Amino acid sequence: MQQMADSPLPEPTPRRSQRSGWMGLVYLSPALFLVAVFFLLPVGMTIWMSLHDWPLIGKARWIGIANYTRLWGDARFWDALWFTVQYTFAATIGLLGVAFALALMVQREGRAVAFYRTAYFLPVVTGFASASLLWVWLANVDSGLFSPAADALGLTDGRVNLLASFTPAFLLVTIMVVWKMAGFYMIILMSGLQAIPSDYREAARIDGAGRMQRFRWITMPLVRQPFALALILCVSSSMLAFDQFYIILSGGPHNQTVTAVYKIFNESFVSFRLGYGAALSMVLLAILMVLSVIQLILLRDREPGK
Amino acid sequence: MKHQITGAVMMAALAWSGLARAEEFSLWVRSDGSEYMPKLVDAFNAKGEHTAKLQIVTTDELVQKYAIASAGGSAPDALSLDLIYTPAFAEAGQLKDMTDFAKSLDYFDSLSKAHLSVATFEDRIYGLPFSGDASILLWNKDLYEKAGLDPEKGPKSWAEIEDQARTIAGLGDDIYGFYFSGQCGGCAIFTFAPLIWASGGDLLQENGRKATLTDPKMVAAVEFYRGMVEDGLVPAGAETDGGTNFFSAFANGNIGIAPSGSFAIGALDNRYPDLNFGVTFLPGQTEGEWSSFAGGDNIVISHGTPDEKVSAIEAFIQFAYSLEGQTILANNGVVPVRGDIAKEALKDLDDRYAISAEAMAGGHTPYTTLFNDLINSRNGPWITALSAAWFASSADKAKAALEAGEEEMQSIIDSAN
């Protein structure tokens, strides 16, 4: 306070705002530099590569937009993308549903609650690859857990190879992802729930609102923002799914679980067509951007009075 | 006497290359070679002429790592390359022409033909045979004895495999007659394709330009496997095995018969000394026919390697071809690639190794620049079609899967040309 009172009168406004504009840029420059080096530059490189026939070994050749015209007719890519959308749908419903239920359970304080919170969060800290390997073993028909256990309990007639047909294989991977990631979204939603001032709920209770009414009219509208964050994170990471399908299913049974990123990986590093892989990546990037914008618009806070 | 002559030739070769000053060159090998390569390199470096700097690279990542190093100008001077990639590397202009050096070797004619066939691109030689790995059939002698079969006689035809597998599967719930990895394209080309070659069929014809998955012999071989799957002679896990249990399934001791590779003989002896097993050829449909996938590595020189290092690499190759080199390789589970001294190099080892050397000599290697796309890829048409066909519920469905696979393969071949 003292310092402020002693300081001279501020300079005239125009000069000052110009200088602070430059200062702002200086403060921003480390962040801008990082964005440029780690995002803009690689994206630029990818665009450049996507305009070439760029083999993993050998010389690149400029081919203009031929990669893009080719992908238009590449049924396997669109199949992979359609599968990814289906998976994203299933995984997002599963993840956010379970995460929301968990968040409601662990939002209060207490020693036992802290224990459960940690327990639910634990799978998040294992890597996707190691979690997938664990489930590969769990799902093994000869030496794993699920099939022999179901057989021993009499649930199935003999051992069933869960990974050999589409529906059980797809469910298995989706459940594994929910088990692994629900804790993460639980934390996001929980912080949102805790940020709701308790006065609102108390006031509603005094007014005679029931449990369901309080949930519908107070909790739901007020967790909208953290929910939007969780939704965008969940959709974009599911659209980029790869490890679990590569490690657990190798894209099987019969190539029915090849995701978009898996297809890009195959084109780039199995078929050695880096240029084509880059073109597919650009399409996926565009789709992700559109999806994120749509979600942001849908979940935008409505302006007061509307 | 023969030994002395070869020794003299080798000394002369070393002395000649020794006129140039000592050079150091870098050499890469895939991790499958981590048993024999360090020993060979140590023996070579101990001669004091030149120095090879060895780097071992994970098998699955070798091509990618090489490509990245090559783009960044730091490719290794020489590389022991899985022979099936030699056509693709040569076509991409990554390799040095080794024709003159190859033709100058006295024993050029006794080097593995299968290796040389894939190392030759447009009549020039871009790689020389280095290590051999042939596919063979293993049977568990202890289980044969328990089942009342002759433990010293392996199966000699498809019908015998099926009969004997059935007898062994009758031993108990946890014992199975036969095993194969049902989701592994590399395993299938290595161990299933020879059944077709032995019977006179093929999956790729016209120098890799025509896919023939509906070859009658292929259809028959698929039916042979499908029958064993349907009758429960194969464990259920085979259907989704992407190659992880290719070796270990038989090693666990509850499988009667399994196709495998010569590498497995040494690995089983070292790691599972209690397992009592026999080695025979992968048979054809009728008795007396057999074939093998002649696999292994070619040694190649990177396009950008300076000339003064090339002579050091050539000295290394000649050392590997000497009796000493071939013996080091043979003692570490590699099938010798030099036919004229293979017997001598193998003389301290039992005849199971001799069978794999014979299998190698009579083996076959498919030629295609699209090996990864067509065959090795986990989602490629070869394994997708086979896996659908082996585990199909009827012969018609199996046939349909092969037809779809053939079409897909052909479209990949056509679009690449």
C-alpha cells in the first residue's frame, strides 16, 4: 500500500498500453516458442510429408494431393474411422457414467473416502501398455483368469476364447479402459462437485426440494463446465485409441478392431508409406478439431436471461 | 587336408585385405542374432586386422531404426538384415552393389541359393548369405512314448501328423496333439507355407506378382489344419496367438507336435534341458515330400559406406565364411550358409542340426518387395485369410476366406506396381 501511494502518477495511457503490449509478448514468448517447436512445426512437417510419396526407406517424391484423393477411396480407412467412432461412443458413455457415479461417492471428506478415492485412481497411474499386457493375461483362454473362472463356475460350457469373436473382445477392451481411466475423470468431476457452494443445496432443501430434484436442478447445471472438460478429453483420447487394440487384440478378430491411429501406424511403419500415413493423420486432426468445437458449442454456458 | 587348404585361403584373404590400413566399421544385427553375433565379432576383432563395432537392435524395430538413421546420415556401415527385406532395401537404393566381391569368392557357388535369390535385384547382388534359419517339425518323444507311439519316428506326411496328434491328444485334458500360432503372419509363412511348397503348390507366383491363395494344395493344407482345430487337437489359445507362444507352447511339454525353426533346437536344449524332442522335415501331403522356409540374414553394406571401410567389411564376411566362422555360427544355433563346409562345421553337433542344415539347403524363400504388407503385417491379407480359414466352421467358409485374401493380396500387389 505504502509503495503504491509513493509511486508517481501513471504515464499517459497510449504509450503505456503499447509498452505493456510488447511486454506481454515477451512474457508469452517461452510458451509461444514451445507451441511453435512442439506443435506448429510438427504439424507443418506432417502437411509437407502428406504431399509426398514418402517411403520409410528411399527418396521422397512430390505428388501433390494424390494421397488425399487416394484416401477418399480407401474403404479400410473409413472402416477404421467408423469403428473408432463406435468405440468412442461406448467408451465415453462407460467412462463418464462410471466416473460420475464414483465422483458422487467420493466427493465428501473422511478417512474411508480418501482410501476409496486413492483406490479408484490407482489404475490411472499404470501405463496403457502395461495395463493392456495385464489384461492380455487375464483374458488368455488357456492360462488366464476370466475364461477358466467362468468355466469353473459353470457360467459357460467349456472355456470360451474371449478374444476370438468381436462382441466379447470389444467389450473386454472397453471394460479394461473404463477400469483404467474412470479414476481420472472421477477426479475432474469430483472437483467440479466440490466447487458447488453448499448454500445452494441447503436453500433448496429448505424450500422442500427432494434428492432427485436437487441433483437435477442444482448439481447437474453447475458441473456443466468440468463435465465439458471431461467430455472433450475423453472423446479426443478415445478417438486416438491405439495401444489397447494393438496389444490385446492386434486389431483382430479378423481386423474388426483396427482403429484410425492403428491404420495410420500400419501405413507408416508396416507398409512404410509415411506420406500416406501423414495424410491420414491430417484428416484425423481435422475431425478431432471439428468434434471439439461442436462439443464446446453444445456445452457453452447459456447467457443469463436465455 | 581340406581344413588346411581353407585355412590357407583365409589367411591369404586376410593378408591381402591387411594391405589396407586397419579400419573400424559399424555393424548392426537384429536381436535374434544376439547369441552368435557377439561371439563372431569378438573372434574377428581378436585377429587385430580391423575392428567391427557391433550394435544389437530389437528385431521388430530394426527397419524403422535403420530408416531413421539413414535419413539422418548415420546409417551403420554394414547390417545383418532379415533376408526377406533385402528386395525392398535394394529397390529403395539403400544398398551397395556387392556383385564383384561375391563373384570373386571361390566358394560362391556353394553359398545358400535361397539367400542369394532374394539378394539379387535386376541381376545385381546386393547382399550375401550370413546366417541360416530353416523351418522344421518338432515332436515330443516323451509324449510319444506315453501314447504308445514309436518315439524315434516323427511324422512323414499330413495324415501321419493328424493320426499321431490324435493319439497324443487322447492322453489327457491338458495335453494337445498339435500347436501353431493362429494370428501370426511371420510364423505362418515360416511353418505353414512349406507344407504347400512340399506338395508342389505356392502362394505367390511370377516373381511375386501373382497371389495364389486358392491353389488346390493351399486349400488342402488349410483343411488339414482346420480338421485338427475342429477335433480339438489344438489348444483354444492358438486362435488368438500373435506369435508370443510360437516357441513356448511346445517348450512347456504338453504339445505332441509343433512346426518350428532350427533356432528352437539350440534354445530348447539350453533353456529346457529336460525336454526330450525329435527334429524332422516339414512334410508334404504325401510321404517323401518335404520343404522348408530358408530364412535368416543377408549381410548388406549401406549405400553411403566409404570405400575404405568396404574392404574391412569384406574381410569380416570372409572371416564369417571361414571354417572357424562357420563353426562359431553353427555352435550357436545358426545353420551354416556355406554348403561345402557345412558338414565340417557341424561335426561336433548331433544330427538334429544336420537335419536343419539339409532343410535349409532344400528350402525356399518367397520373393516379394511387399513382404511386410502382404505377409508379416498383423492385419495383412495373408494372416487374415488364413486365420479366418483355419478356424472356419465349414470348408466352404474356409474357401471363401482364402478367395477374399487372394483378391486383397492381388490388389496390394497391383497398386504397388
